[in-house]
Amino acid sequence: MQNENDNRGIIVQAQHELQVISPRQSQEEEERQQESRRSTRRHHEDNGVEETFCTARLKLNINDPEDADVFNPRAGRLTAVNSLNLPILRHVQLSAERGVLYANALMSPHWNINAHSIMYITGGNGRIQIVGDNGQAVFDGQVRKGQVVTAPQNFAVVMKAGSQGLEWVSFKTNDNAQISQLAGRVSTIRALPDEVVANSFQISREDARRLKNNRDEVSVLSASRQSKYERD
């Protein structure tokens, strides 16, 4: 709601009509959604028990751009479905995440705190790196549509889209899977004192401060502002 040089308070009043940036549906996504609505209407018949079934929601469209949890107009979007928005997942102990990265964008380096993750690439191409808890890379390769990559719990993962962008669906072994990020405004590194970061990476305090604060984006990072640490 505010930029870096905004001197207003935490709560601001909109003087004119408030407009919020949200991702737009592609023509293909819109056609799929319209066809789904037509199919639902064709098969719907009044049998007197619809309200009972409606109270137990069994479906949620994770591919609808308007329902994205994180949206960066320069980088892409993320949408999660878990037991909070689809309660039936609590019984099967599963959740899912839909990711769309634009060309050359990054998914912030992160790890799954409480779940294993299986990523199915649904479109585009890119590169994925996975690092184990001992600091050694267990996977570093190019991926494309149709491939599957598994990221064990507590293994660090970073994803970079290729020239065609990168799309995927992740299935996670927890009904409320959580991640911890290593870059961006809500990252673990940003919360650490400068001295801890400097000693951990053997860099100066000034470089540690830049490393902590070089990104204000969340989860999906644009390719236009890569620091030397991200390039390395």
C-alpha cells in the first residue's frame, strides 16, 4: 500500500476510487473456466439435497489468477490450497501450490518446514537447484513440461524460469504446508542481525546489510534486480 518514501501512517485513506493490481487470465485460462461453468450447468439437476452437498466443498480452482495469494506484476504468482481454504484436505494430510513465473523470474530460495514436496512442471522451462542440509547440491538441472522433481523437507530450493516462463503444481505432505524463505522482504536472513549474517558468510557488515535488504519482493522475484549474491 505504501512506497519506501511514504511518510503517511500505517492506515491510509483513499481519496478516490481504490484500484488493486491483480493478475489477468490468459485467453486459454478464461476459455477453460467458461467451459467448466457450462459443464457444471449441464450436469446440474435439482434433487432437493444440493444445499447439503454445497456445505461440504470438495473442489477449489487453484488455477484462477484472481485467487493468487502472492502476485508480482513483474515476476508471477503463487496460489496455495490447504486445509484452511479446503477443509477436506485435513483428512488426507495433503496441500498443493500452483506457481507461475514469467520469463527469467525467480522463485525465492526457500525450504519446506513441515512437508515433502513433489513438483510437477505443467508449462515452460527453467532451472531448479536443491541443496541438502549439509550444503551439498542434490539436484541442479534444467526442467521442462511433464517432468517431476521431489524436494525433501528442509532441503533448500531455488527456481528460475527460462525464456518461456515456468509453471508448476506442487503437492505437499501436510494439510497446511509452510515454507521459510531465504530472500525477499519476509526472509529468514532479513530477520538476522548484521553480525550473524557477516560471520556466517564471511563478508563485511556492509555487504551483510546489502544482502539482507537487497530485495523488497515476496516469494516471486523479478529478474531486473539481481544482486551479485543471487547471480553467484
